[in-house]
Amino acid sequence: MPQAPDPITRNLWHVVAATDELPIGLVETTLLLDTRLALTRGSDGEPVVWLRTDEENGDEIDADSVLERLPVRTAYGYTWTCLGTPDAELFPIPEFAEPDRVNMSCGSIGIHVSAPRAVENFLDMGHFPYVHTDILGSEPHTEVKEYDVEVSEERDEVLATKCRFIQPMAAKSAVGAMEVEYVYRVPHPFCSVLYKSCPEDETRRDVIGIFLQPMTEERCRAHLLQSMIDSTSTITDLRRFQQTIFGQDKPILENQYPKKLPLDPRSETPIRADKSAIAYRRWLSQKGITYGVIPQAS
Amino acid sequence: MITLYDFELSGNCYKLRLLMSILNLPYDIVPVDFFPGRQHKADWFLRLNPFGQLPVLKDDDLVLSDSGAILAYLAKKYDTSGLWFPDDPAITAEVLRWHAVADDITSTSSAARLALGYDYNFNIEKSQRGAHRIFRLMDEHLWFGEKAGRDWLCSPAHPTTADIACFPYVMLSEEGGISRQDYPALRRWTDRVRRIPGFTVMSGIFPAGPAKVD
């Protein structure tokens, strides 16, 4: 039997699907925190989520017939639910509402690793030249320069700023190598949002979100969001760019051992580039998250 | 001019990118949003391939589908060496035999990957078992080949489209939860494929390290 999730995790809003990709009138099944869920959308387009019993993927269903429902909210193109008592609010991404941005899901992809490992990989710049060769990095520009990390008390999130990296092809809209500046936010234990210099408009930033759906302690689904300033690329082009990057990360993530994220500072040896990961691990520890991690021995 | 209707994370599309890279053939890409957009089932795509499958390749006005068939076409048309799809009848049969194995690898190893990663409704355990059965047979075939001085799936002393066709979903098997740890000869063969001049990667497949020099 899987162990019950800690109360903090249980009461979080968790992403479960890209709303537009949920079929209207058909059941989709998934797993959240070892719990079987069924999902659909009503004829009004609104998602409905409930605890799965004997429903199978693809069954026809009238959403109105589902009476016992889990709480649902939609945000950033995704459907979120909660198995406990949710907070009123989900973390803000104000840029998403800017009218000239191209917002899109980039697919929900299953990975055989814990959600916190996937967040941590998202925060790491050190792997760019080796894993995303000639796109997000290239030798000999392998140095992760000093950057700032803080935990914002007011917003309860990890914030890494002044992250700079020389990237051969920073985005679909890039026309050559550039030094890119990143800001990373971790506003939710299993979600991260990054802001990076936009090749098309130097005054603004492209926004990329990774929202992890913890299926079990060692498996998750990565739901990817792009909110871009790009007046020329198609959605297909932009998705392809992001999926290319994610497809490179996938085998690396799935080969991490242990699959749960160890929170004891002595269990893995960090380097300077891992400053944001150290802050993230400490933040999870202080929150009392035990799901998908190996907690620090008390 | 060649145009490939392509999805980056598709091993079947990658087979064609790989052979065209080895043959140094220029081509254009039309990206198809296979996931999550399911554009391979859209009307415009079904007009190119009524079976609704990637890849599709256009060479001027000629429209082709099925990765194995297109590999044969590209080799016969553009490989001036004649090595990648040899004319000898017995060897042609050998190559086509392995093209069929490649399709079996797709329906097992790739199916497990699609089920685990992309939410496809396939039977994961059955797909994994099927892939292990094929990998065991390939490992034996390659192991005896090595003992006899044969490095590739078919008998010639050079790779053929059979090796290209079988390679991607062997390499991507771990995404389907299928370890290659028990198949050392299979792993050595994947290293040899990755050292073919002109080799190129796809997302999820990394280059091989340099070969050991005696």
C-alpha cells in the first residue's frame, strides 16, 4: 500500500489535464497521489473530476450525471483539482493574461521519476550544454555564473534571479547565440515557472511553466506551458521546440536514483550551480512535504 | 526537393532523418503536432496518408508513407553506393525481414513508451513482454554475428536500412520501462549504429562515446 500523502500535499491544488485536451462527453482516467481519478468535460466545456470507480478510458458519460465531484479550478489552460481542502488561490502568473502572448500547452508527458526531481531538473542550468547541446548551451560555455536565490516569505516561493547563460538557440524565435537571463520561481512544491529573455522583444520575457502531477511517489506527469512573445512561429513550431528540449531531459530524469528527492543535505553533494536546488530542498523540508521525497532524518 | 512531415519525438520519423543525414540529403521539415494536437488524424494529413500515420515524405510530387517503405525508396533512389538497400535478391529479403521486425518493435517497445509517456491506452505489460522477446532474439542473432565477424543485422559487411529501421525503438525502450541491461550484444550494436558517419540524434537518444582503440 502506498503511504498516505502528507497533509500539505493533500491540500494542494494539483494539475491533472490540459483543459482543451479533455474530451467532452468521454471519460479520461488518470492517477493523482496514488488515487484513481476520472475526468471529463460537460457540454459547457467545463471540466469535471471525480474519484474513479469502474469507469474506463473512453467511456461515454454525461458530465451532469456525476454528482460526487472533487473541487476543480481552471488556470493557465489546465485543470486543477484537490483531494483534501484546497486553498482559495492558486499561485499567480500575471503574464498569462497579457493579450499579445501566445499561450499553449505543450503536452502532458509521463515520466518515471518523482515530481520534485522533475522540478529540480527544471531549475538546473548546469546540464544545458551537455543535454541540450547547441540549443540551450554548448561547450566551452559551460560555466553557471553566480546567481541569487531567496525564499520570498510574502509569496511563499523560491526565487532565483540573475541567472545568465550563453545559449545558441534560446527560443524558436532566436536567430543566433545570445546571453540569456533567467528568473526561476517555484511557487508550488510541484510547479515551477521560468522567465527568460525574449529574442523578439528585449524588454519582455518569455514564460515557461512546468506543472507536475504527482501520480505516485516515483511517477509524475509533466504538464508544460509556454506563454510566449513570438509573432511569427506557429503553435506547432513552438510546441516542437519545447518538446525537443523536454524529450532530451526525459531519459536523464528517468535515470536518476533514487527516484524520490533526498532532502537530507548530506545525501547528495551539491556544487555552487545547485544553489536554487538547495533552497528548494530546504523549502520542501520546512513545509513538511514528505510525498515524493526522502525526508531528512529527524 | 524532399519534404518530411515530421514529429520530433517519433522514432519512425527519426529513421528517415537518420538515413537522410547519413546520405547527406537536404530536406525540408513540415512539423506535425502528433501530440498533443493529434494532427495526424486531421483532414489535411489524412489526405496525404489515409492511414493517419507518421511519417509522410514528399519527393516533388510523389507522396510516400510508412517508414520502412520510405527507407527503401530513399536508399534505392539516392544512395549511389548501393549499400544501404542492396540489390542482391537474398539480401533484399534479409533486409525486408528486419524491416518487419522493426514494425514488431514499434508495436511493442514504442507502444509501451506511448502508454507510459503519452497516455495511450495500450497494454503496458504485454507490450513490454513482447519487446523483451524480440530483444532476446536480436541479442542472440547479434552475439552469434559478432562471433562470425558480422557487425550488423544483415549479412553484408556494412549497415543497411534494416539497422536504421530497428535502431530507434530499441534505443527508446527505457522510456517504455524496458531495460536493455540483459542484452549486451544488442547494446554493442546500438553503439556501432551511433558511430556510423553522418549519424544524428533525436530527443531521447544521445551520441555514443568514442570507440575503444586497440
